[in-house]
Amino acid sequence: MFGQFVVGPPGSGKSTYCAGMKEFLTAIERDVVLINLDPANENLPYKCDIDIRELIGLEEVMAEFGLGPNGALIYCMEYLAKNISWLEEELKREEGKYIIIDFPGQVELFTHHKACQKIADLMTNDWNYRMCSVLLVDAHLCTDPHKYISCILMVCSTMLHLETPHVSFLSKCDLIEKYGKLKFGLQYYTSVLDTKYLIPHLTSRDDKFARRHKKLSKRIAEVVEDFGLVSFSPLSVVEKKSMKNAVELVDKANGYVKLPKERQAIQIRSGQILDWTMTRSSISKTNTSTIHKHSVMKPKFLGADHRA
């Protein structure tokens, strides 16, 4: 089985991407199973086939242990990692389908925390799924050199932490002009080369703190460039050519070869796919998910199987 781990900071458009990707893949007759692994996401813009909220819920964990939202979210992911047999059984019912997994947006889950790394490792190494990590970053970060440099460091850290084939996208590129003028062309930000040219644009101040900050930012950028791993592709979910390019990049990364019916569907329905339209408002209107009662959640027994 092949699929995608969809990760990225809050607000980067992960759920919107998942909804758009499922619609696009369905249009070319690829069977898709869409999985929500974010227990805090109560307003899904899609109908998920597997939902972590059937196993454990964020609000129940907060009430049970007196945790805040961030601590409860980490607990939920640790609980899932301990009871990963639940996900394995759910996926067995969807045998042969293409997998899209919508992960939470809490950055530390993918930079240094072990729970999501363990889930990814089990699926790719023990279950032999061919998965690719798709990391979304809001394109508006390109308008701020400070945020962009922090962003590329976060992307590099995530890639090294998850240890899977990886594709990074600058999402919401259709909205980038609303955020301000870029210092350089978009290609400069997607290639992640010669980031030293951003350093003079960090601040116009010339005091001691500003000089030290520029020096630190320059060293961080050099670290990322030395790894040579980070690059981006522009993405706009509302544009069909952009989504088609995203599918091709992800398929290449995890080795997926289109089935004959998919290639035939692309040829026969080329007009339909070229007319494929997705708007952010239409995505929000497709929310048909329901909030489950989490009847099987037993958070007190973290180390036990959820059915015990």
C-alpha cells in the first residue's frame, strides 16, 4: 500500500490539502482512504474513513488529567502509538487503497517527539507501506526573512526525524500577493539556495543585538544548506495543474506507478480534470464529519491495548 503522511505547522492548509487531494485522486479513479489522526480537529473539511476520535478524544483527556490542549494532544499521540494495533486493524479493512493521513499541526511532534516517528517507522518498516511525508508550509512565510529561515530549519529537522521520502510544499501560493512583496522571486524561496542574501533584509538596525542576530541567522541558514535536503514546490489547492504536479511529485517520491485505469481515466476525463475546480469556500462546505462519542477511550491505561 502507498500513501502520504501530511504534516506541517498549524494553519498551513493540511486538512484543505487532504480534501483537495482526495477529490483529485478520486477523479482519476484512485481508491483513497482518508485518515484523521488529529484529535483536536473538530471541523474537518472532508469525510474521513478512519478517525482517531473513535479511539481517543482531546477534550476527554484534558478533563481526565487536567492537561492543556498541547499536553493533551501529545498524550493522544502517545496513546495511539501504544495502541497502534487499532490503526493496523482499521487499515486492514481498507486493503489495497491509497492512504492519506492528516496529522496534527503541533510542530514538536515532528521535530523531536517520538510518538509520530514511531507510527511512521511501524508503517514503513514493519507493515511495509510505501509512505511519503508531505510537509506544508504557508507561503506567506516567504515575505518575512526571519520566519523563512526558521521555517527551513524546521523542515530540515522534520525530514531527519521522520526518515521517510519527503516532499515539501509552499502552500496557498495563490494568496501570497496578499501578504506583501517578496524580496526575491518565488523560485529563490523554493530552491533554498544562497540564503545568505536574505541576511541583510532581516533588520535595518545596526546595534549589538541586531549584529548577533544576523550572525546566528546566517549560521542557521548555512546548516540547512550544508545538509542540502530542503527545497519546496509551490502549491495551490484551488489550481488543478498545481495539484497534478503535487500528485506526480509524491508518486515519484514513494515509487507509486499509476494503474492502467488511472492512466485511462486521465486520458478519457482530461476535459473533466482540466475543468476541475476547488475553492476554499467549497472545501469548507463539504464538511460532513461528525464528532464521535469516543466510547472506547480508556486514557488511564496508556500501556494497555484499547480493547482491554
